Amino acid sequence: MNKELYKGLTSKQAEESRRLHGSNILTPPEKESLFKRFMQTLTGPLGHLIPGWQDGDSLVFILELAAILSTAISFSEYYGWLGMPVSPDGAKVFFEPAGIIMAIILATGISFLAEVKAEREFEVLNQVNDDEPVTVIRDGSPTRIAKKDVVMGDVIILSTGDEVPADAVLHEATRLSIDESSLTGEPITTKSVSASSDSTATYPENHVYRGTKVMEGHAVAEVYAVGDSTENGKAFTAAKIEDGKSTPLDEQLKRLGILISIASVAVGILVFVGRVALYLHTDDTVSMPEIIANILQSLMLAVTLVVCAVPEGLPMAVTMSLAYSMRRMLKTNNLVRKIHACETMGATTVICTDKTGTLTQNRMQVADALYREDDADALRLCMAVNSTAMLDGDSVLGNPTEGALLLWLRDRGVDYSALRESCSIAAEEPFSTETKYMSMTLSDGTRLVKGAPEVVMAMCADFDIPRDEAEERLRQWQKRAMRTLAFACGSGASLKLIGLVAISDPVRDDVTDAIQTCQRAGIRVIMVTGDNRETAREIGRQIGLNDIDNDIVARARPLDKRHLVEQLQQQGEVVAVTGDGTNDAPALKAAHVGLSMGAGTSVAKEASDITIIDNSFTSICRAVMWGRSLYINIQRFILFQLTVNITACLVVMVGSFITPTPPLTVTQMLWVNLIMDTFAAVALASLPPSAEVMNSKPRNRYANIIDRSMAVNLIGTSLYFSALMLALLCSLHPFDGTERAIFFTSFIMLQFWNLFCAKGFKANGEMRFKGARAFILIAVIIFLGQWLIVTVAYNFFNIAPLPPLTMLYVVAATAAAVAIKHCFIRLAKF
């Protein structure tokens, strides 16, 4: 052991190194300016024609086409082009195209700002890795610092499961294997303190690199490169890596949007052709300018129909729902690392959970010990020397089980560090989940062994503790759900059992209730642990697992956990897995949702989708609740928006044959679809989760997002609203000015009240507003917005001002109509 190496840097030296060589942070790639990115959203499907640009939203392109057509018609009416009569309204004819342009800028702006905000939230989440704790030697003592605070010259201590924080040269290494797949594609690379003799090797054998993972063994290394200067940093800078995935839910909604868009375009074409043909058939004496004017008006009507039907608010609703859920889940100790996990957790049917740290408190302490006084010194030596843990005050650095042994020694006045310094290590065999023991051989030939009792006792030829007594005591401890260790010493293969220790880890106070909550929600909980079956069964009994024989997997090895996950998935289960160690990474990766623990290794966290900051099973239940509530909120928005779109489409399509001009203008429909739906997306996406969702079974994640109850509600409400609006249209003569204002306001208010109905969907229709401040605020904004339109901005919407009393009548009448519809729905359930 190099004692000089263990002095490390002083605090002053660390600051000087940081000043000279920089911090251990990768510089993010440069991004396009916000202005350029915003302009790209306006290019539609033609964006790729501009060098270095990408395509924008196709819907925006359609709206821009509507603005161009509307502008052309307005100029024709103003100047009398194409033989059209000059409009007596003068400059007012330009209010509609101006309103369309303003609405396009406002709607795309809101969507763009929402995306930028979500992107910045993801950047914050991606920076979490820089705060991961790393063990270094500073001022002569081991301490934990953030990964970003590592500097050149730092001495770092690496153990199994750690992520290498910076490029470093090895000074001590014991059976060290590194996963260098992130750099070279090699999953396992053996490392040693000697330089590689293989000239074909990609990297020297005595170097370890930032971002790689310690798969086995432990080491001491000295940092020689940090941040952008590391091999990982060079690759990052060259590649300009961007990480973005579309969720399964996104794909599902895109398919729904494409289907509706195709249908709306088809209907628009039919209406365009039908109106032009009908016009030419009924009057064959019209002039060419009149035919052109009719074609332009019919084209505007077709575009209006497309605008009515396309669910442009869906992507925004999903983005805002996921972003909102991610922020709020963080407050419940769920750090979402991969966005799809928000929604997928709601479909979980099985949770495979670790025992230690999740179901238990992970506060390891020696509860009992069995040894002969003559073996006390040998037992203490084995505990102190045959260990990779360290103490930093009352904190344990390293394995918590080994730390409990060091704390036990300290409580008895034994200085573990002094015992370590008095020994010279000749050989080491680290603990592995396969062998279930670890050993050290001293320079005098003494071998110290520690591990699972059944394994260590099978290696012993001699017993200072009678074997019958040892086995009986082990059974008693295991029945009390204690972790047991056996200690042996000797020479070579000739070992003697010198002691047994029981380590307790109490069950968390909230676990039993959390398990019951999952079971009521139709989620099966399986405890997977490396402990023996007796210990596992006792913990299962304490936490209330219903079927102990089928819900517990004891003495599990790493691949056993992954195989279990794969078998459950083959049976159609949606599986979530918890894990905190490197050995859990395969299962975390294989699961639909991997849940790492806040106190877990970097490897586990990288393999996971969500990090449970407080290591609590209750937080996992909250993640399920959020996932289910998020999905329902999205369903609510789909129900609301499609009701608006279908009603508007039917009213415009049928109404265009009742009146010579469309019953709803393009500007009015932009208020309905772009402004009102945007607000509705925020209102419904921000609804708080409900604990009631945990009283039903998990949904089928492959089922159609529009389920039977939604379809019945959607079709019934759309036909009902359409019939009301068409009846109102037929009763309003002449359809101009004030009558158009009444019709437009009636349509808006029907959907305003329908927003409340959508909120009550899958909530037994109850109107509870606790925690729904955003919903209430947005409802007020929509109402006041419509009031301002009919009293101030009426010229932009081609309507006359509406008297306050008439506005009051419209509000009352539409509320009564929606209330009648709501009563019919309630009665239909009986």
C-alpha cells in the first residue's frame, strides 16, 4: 500500500488545479439560435428546401395558406380586383387575414415556448450526473465530493459499481474489470497497474476513463484529465451528441392525428368540389370574376374545414402533460430520467423489487454476534482488513454491510485503519455475487475469509463454534429477517470458523401500506433478494405479501433477476424493476421501467428510467399514480378537443349549404382550435393526480387510447352539439352582424362548459377543484377572452358587438344545454 498516495491533494491544491486545468464538466454542444428554431416552425413541409433547416409543422403550413388566400380575397374586395365589387367596409376587410396571422404567431409562439421550457428541464435532468458522489482523498482523508468537483491530480477510490469520473492512471488495482463499451465497444476489459504490453490495444491497460464502469474489483487511481480533455469529452465534443426519443404514446397520438388529418382533407376536397359544382349548376349565367370569387371562397371553406378537424393541440397537450408530471414527480422523490417512463408506469402490472434499501431502511447495524473470546482478535482483524468500506465520521463509504462491521468495531474501541496499516496484503479475492464470499491473504500466509454462512462453513475444516450451535443460531437470526455473515481464518485451504454475525435492517414504516396500495391497484409485487429463503419469507410476512411462495425469489443472482423480467414480459406483463447495484443493471435495462435508488451505483442509475431519490417503495406507488393520472388527463384532452373538432367540422360542412357564407370564419375557428384548445391543453394537462386511480386494475398499454366510454361520449356529444348549432343557424335570419356574434358565442360557450365535462371524465362526473388552480384560471381566461372578442375585438372576427344581456342569455342557454346532456349521460349508466 502506497501511504504517500493516500494523502491526496489539499483543498488549496485542488482549487489551483481547477484554475489551471478546468472543471470536470463536459461543454454542451452549441445550439441553433431561438430565432432560427422559431422560424423553422413556420416553414411547414418546405423547410428542408432551405440549407441547414428542418421541416416545420404541416398544420402551420395549412394555416399560412389560409392566411394567403384570405389576404388575396381581402385585397380583391378592397380594390375590386377580378371584377369583384368594392366592399363598403373599407379597411375592415383586412381584419380577418390580420387575425389569422396574429393567431398563427401566437399559437406557434406558445407551442415553441412550451417546447423550449421542456427542453431546459431535460437539460437540468441530464446535469444530475455531474452531481453524482465520488470518493476521493483530500487533505489525507477519504471524502465524498460531486463528480464535477474532481480535478486533475485527485486521487480517486473506485469500487465495484462505480462510474469512473475522469481519466486516471492506476496505482493500485485488485481484480479490476472495466466496461469500456461506451468508448471501445468492449463490455469487459481487464486492468492492472502495469502498462499494456499489447501494442494493438486501444487504450493502455493501466488507464481508466471517464464514463466507463467498474464491473468488478477495486482500485486507487490518480486523475490526469478532466472534462473536455478526457477521451469521453473529446468524443462528446466531436459527435455533438443529442439525446431525444419519441414515446410510444407520442407514436400512438401521431397515428391518430394522421388519420384525422387525412379524413379532414378528404372532406374538405369533397366540400370544395361540391360547392363549386352546385354553384355552376344552379346559375350558368355567372361571369368569370364571379366564378373565381366563388372558387376562392370555396377553397377558404375547405381550408377552414381542415383547420376545424386537425387535432393540432394534441402534441402540445402531451408535451405539457409529461413536462408537468416530470416536475411534480420530482417533488415526490421520483427523478424521471427518460420521459416515456412517466406514462409507462401507469400501465405497470408487476413490480420486481429489491429488499435492502427499498423495503428496508438500509441502516445496517450489527444486532448480534457469536464467537469465542479466544478468537476475538482474529475476528476483528478479519472485519477490518478483509473489507473495502471506510468511515467518514458517522458515514459509511462503500458497502453498508461492511460499514456496519466497522461501526461495530469502532463502538468497541477498535481502530480499523490502524489494523489495516499493520498488515501487508499478499493476495486478494473480492466479493462477487457468484462466489458469495471475499478473502485476503496476508504476507505471513494468514487467509481471512468473510461471506455467506453456508458458503464459508462449507470451506471450513475446523469449527471453534460447534456446528450444531452455529446452525441453530443462524436459523434463529434468519427467522428474524437478519442478514448473516460467517468469518473464517487459516492458511491456504485449511480454514477454521471463528465467528458469526447477525446484521439487522428494519422494514420501512410505510412499506406495508404501500404494498397494499399496489395490490389494490392490481399490481403484483415480487421481492427479489440475494438473501436466503428464511430471511426473505420473514420480510415478506412483515410487509404483507399475499402469496409468499410465489412472490418471493431468494438467493437470486444477477441473471436470475433479468430472466424473471423477461419471462414476465413474455406473459404479457408490464414490468417495473427496482435496483441499486451494478448487478441489477441487466434487469433494469430489460424492464419496461427501470427504477434505480437514489443511494445506488452510477451503473444502476444509468440503466434506469426513474431514480427514486428517497429509496422508498411509497414513492414508487406515487409514480404509478402519476402515470395513471397522466394517461387519463391526456384522454380528457382528446375527448374535449375531438368533440370541438367534430362539432365544428359538421357545423361548417352542413352550414355552408344553408348559408351563402361559412357559419364560422377562419379567424373564428383559429380562436376555437388554436387559442382555446391551447388553453384547454394547459388546463387539463395540469390537473393533479387522484388517489382513486389506484383502486382500478392496470390498463392495457396496447389498447386504443380512445376506449369505448370515450367513443360513446365523443360521438353522442358531437352529434348533440351539432344538432343544437345547426338548429340555431336555421333560426337566425338574416345571418349577419349580431346574429353571427350570437352563433359564434354560442359555439364557444358550449365548448367552454364542455371543458368542465371533460374534467369530470373518469372522475364519476364530480367537479372537484382542489389543486386545480391552473384549470380555474384558464377557464376564467377563456370566458374573459370571449367577452373581449364580442365587446372590443369584434371586427377581427367579422361579427357585431354583443349586448351584455344577450351575452348573459347565451351563457345561460348553453350551460342549460350542457347540463341536460350531462344528465342524459348519468341516466344512461343506470
